[in-house]
Amino acid sequence: MNEFDLIETYFAPLAGEEGLRLKDDTALFRPAPHHDLLITTDSFVEGVHFPRGMYGADVAERLLRTNLSDIAAKGGTPRGYQLSFSMRAGLMEKWIPAFAKGLETTQAEFGCSLWGGDTTATDGPASFSITLIGDVPEGEMIQRSGAEAGDDIWVSGELGDAMLGCRLVTAVPIIPPPNGPELFAYEAAYWRPEPCFKYRDILRRHATASADVSDGLLADVGHIMKSSAVSAALNFDALPFSLGAETWADHQDDPVAAKQALVSFGDDYGVVFSAKARDRQAIFDTARHAKLKLTLIGSVLEGTGVACLDVDGETLLWPSSGYRHK
Amino acid sequence: MNEFDLIETYFAPLAGEEGLRLKDDTALFRPAPHHDLLITTDSFVEGVHFPRGMYGADVAERLLRTNLSDIAAKGGTPRGYQLSFSMRAGLMEKWIPAFAKGLETTQAEFGCSLWGGDTTATDGPASFSITLIGDVPEGEMIQRSGAEAGDDIWVSGELGDAMLGCRLVTAVPIIPPPNGPELFAYEAAYWRPEPCFKYRDILRRHATASADVSDGLLADVGHIMKSSAVSAALNFDALPFSLGAETWADHQDDPVAAKQALVSFGDDYGVVFSAKARDRQAIFDTARHAKLKLTLIGSVLEGTGVACLDVDGETLLWPSSGYRHK
């Protein structure tokens, strides 16, 4: 099956109207009036971002979801994406149908479509890149640079399952062994991270700065602080670990170090954001009303850096490898 | 040098305002009112699209130019691009500075900037993907689907140098050996293809359908015809081969077959388009006035397919490998 047939068979059915049936030189997108566009790119390489031989649908779903997570964290709505991949010619027919299926499931769930792309044969590891385009009402993108001293810091969802999920898919032992529901939760957290679109109203109404949790909570808070030229004090004991992750950490020789590892690992794909302290009650109420898990984890201060404080107000030492301040 | 330092040192200086210093989760682009967006993606893999060890600046320039060519052929203006690449960690510092330099030169020439992207280390062949975004006044994109029976078919520039340039860079002998100016022309055609932005006014005013010459003139005319549900009759003797390519073909055992090879090879990156026959004089005059090379090479007819006729009106047989009708 050559490139043209591959596109016609597996990818043309995923194309939105903007994709012009994947038969033109470019896609054609008419932006909604008074909207800004958000554009993001994420790439996966076989053997780096997913193990060789991994099922194509899972890879597609995770790749598209990591892109969606960026749009979601900025308060945006996804519209369409360009897909580029290179892969061994001999694997195409075997692997690509499932990959396309994973895209189909995910784009249907989040309301976007394929607009175009490029495919290449390679004799090296396969690689995949998606550029996703979304929009927000004019001026409403939540950037990383808007946090101010006095703001609260919030994080959505639960932390820790993604790191344990990564151990599952890379066959690193988890001790004690997780039970059935925990296994399911870990795998889902890693392979099907949930872009935070449910938090969009809260973000647009209240967030002064935001980032998705892709490099690790601590690093992502650090990105916001650096872009905003402020510092953060996080309350370590307030961090919303999942029950499974909490249990796992408690069984390690050093539970604090285990939790530090959990929040230094990326891939949780929730959103961390700052908001005015005066909005605290409104945010609590909105989240409770919408049944959204949202946790107040710290405060924005003058200065630079991110400090993580234990229950006695002592700054916890942080393993430097887990956190790059930039 | 890690990913953050690499981005900061080599890519942040290329970022436009929309790139938010490459420090946010997404780029932010405010489209001009009443403009449509054109989006295109092209990818290069080491060992497939360029030889291993090729100078980074050349690879960058060619990759960005192939994307620019798509925007140009649709009548658009380039705005910004997302760059994704994966590369052996050990090569990054040696190779990437020149690659970034090639991007800088090219984006400055064509008036666009870097908006974002993703970088990954791999132990396989390096791969590079660019998604370029441009715009046109609302409704003015020239699609592939607008050609009608009775239209003329035009091509910009000269044909053939790119195939000979490819022979140069892949060390396939060219017999007879080209002279100095020919060498320069071949190499330039292959490595620095010229996106057809100079033809933008003519395209917007007159073209009913268009494509850039990337798959080979015959194939690209075929794409337009198929999308437009019409057929083409091309005048083989009118095809505007460069003097070097013409000379080369005349020295081959079968000059006609040699020319067929030249127009079956892609990468000339001019634009081929259809236009109303009543606009013929206006197009000639505009091109002459603007000193643009534009050649009338055939006609659009009812039916399907592409026929290439010699001076006696006989249909030339075409090697099927050189031309996919789709």
C-alpha cells in the first residue's frame, strides 16, 4: 500500500471540512471572528515516548491527548490538527489502521478533526508529530506570565497515577503490587490522560496564569513562576495524590521522597493555575457545583523559585534532578 | 546542552511575538479580520529526504521552502511555523546551530517566524517536520478543484533543474558534465527552491485551480484534474525546460524519455495553474510587465486523465512509474 492509498483509506475518513479531503496543498480554516488561535506541537518517538511494538491506537490516543492538554490548559477549544509521521514501510499496513482508529476515537471525543499532514517511510524508529490548533475568544488565552504575588495556586484532579502507569508500561515493578482498580487507574492516567476541558469556565473566569502538568507539577509551577517573575510556596501536605499513589508512597522506605518523585514526574496532565485570593470561595463553589476536583496547593509570593513546605512550615529539600527551574 | 538550553540558545531568537518566547504551552496568533488560514505540513527524514551528514542550514532552508511553496501556490502569505524534530543527542550541538541559521535566513527572506514546536532525542535517523500557517483574504484560496473545461494551463519558471540537482547531491553522474553556471543552477533548484510568491497577484486574479510542482509536473497537473473532475492535454514541446536540462536531455540516448523523466520528477516547486482562456492576454501582459516567466502549456478538457501531445498532436506514451493519476 503506497502513501496515497494509505491516506485515502485510513486518514481521509478523519478529515474535517477544513482538510479538503486531504487532497489539496494546504488545509483551509476560516477562524471565528474575534477569536485568537492557539497552536501547539507534540511529538513521540518509538522507543523514547512509547515502547516498540506498542498498540497503535494507544499511541495515537496519548499523542493527541497530550496536544489537547496544552490547548485545554490555556482555556481553549480544539479545532483541528496536522499529523506528520515516519515509519518503516513494512509496518505501515499492520500498524497504521489501529493508529488511525485511536485518532478517530479521540478526535470524536474532543470535537476536532484531521486537517492535513505528511507521511514518510524510514528505516529507523517511527516518529509521530501533531500540531493542534484551537481557539479562544479574543484576549482570553491564559498565559504563563500573569501570576502575581498574593495569588492562590490550584491544581486539578489527582497526582501520581501517571508515574505508576509509566512503570506499568515499561515493566518496572510496583511494590506493593496494585489491585485491579489501581492498575486500571494507572494505565488510564498514562495512556489516556484527561485534557482539562471541564475546567475551562473556571480557567477563563479566574486563572491569572496556567500550565498543564506535563513536565511534573513542581517544574510546571516553576515555569509559571519564572514567566511571571514571582515565586511559589507550595503546601506539600495539600498535594492531591490519588489513593493508589498515596498508598504506594506510604509503603516505600522514604514516603516523602517517594511523593517527591511522584510530583517531579510529568505526564499527570491536569492543569495548575494561579488565581486571585479573593476568588477563592467562588472557585471552591464552582468546582463543587460542577463536581470537579480542584485543590488549593499554595501561594504566589514575591521573589524567584518554588519552595515546598511541610506541615511545620519547613522547606523540604528537593532532589535537583527532579526539577529544573526554567 | 539539554532541550531547554538548546531552545533558549538557538530557537528563541527565531520566535515571533506569537511564539511567546517559546515559553508557553501554545503559540498565540490573532488572525487578521476577514482572512482564511492555510495550513501545511512537510517532513524530512535523514537518509530519505537528505543525505546523512548534510549541512544543517541547507536542510532547514529546503524544508522551510517546501512548506512555503505550498502556501505560495494557494495564493497565500506565510505567517509562522511550528517545528518538530528528533535527532541523536550527540549530534544536537554540532548540527543544530547551522540548522537554526538556515531557518533564520529563510524566514527573514519570506517574512514569517517560529511560533513553537517540540524537540526529542532519538538514536535513529534524524527527522524534521514543519507545519506552516499562512493566510489569504477570505474566500481567495486557490484550490485544486476549480479547473473547468476550456481553461488554459500555465506553469511558472523553468523545469528540470531540480532533478539534475538531486543527482548532484546524491552523487549520481550527470553526462555530459555540467558547466559552472549549470552546476550552480541545479544545486540552487534542489536546495533552495523558489516559492512562487512573485506570482501571487496573477494567481489571485486569474487562477481557477493551482498546485505547486512538488510531485512532478505531470502528477501535479493530474492532481488538479482529478480534484476538478476534468482532463488535461499538455503540449510536450511547450514545456519550459531550463537550457541546462534541455541540453542534458538532448545528449541522452532517448531525449524524449529523458524529458519525460524530468517532468515526472518532483521538486521543481514552481506553480502550475488553470485560468480562463479569455484571461490569456491579460496573464501574458502581466507576466511580461512583472518580468515573470510563465508558459502556456496546455488546455483543460472534459473527461479524466492527462494526455501529453507532441508537435504532431500524437499522444506520447508515458512511463507509468513516473506518474500516478491521483
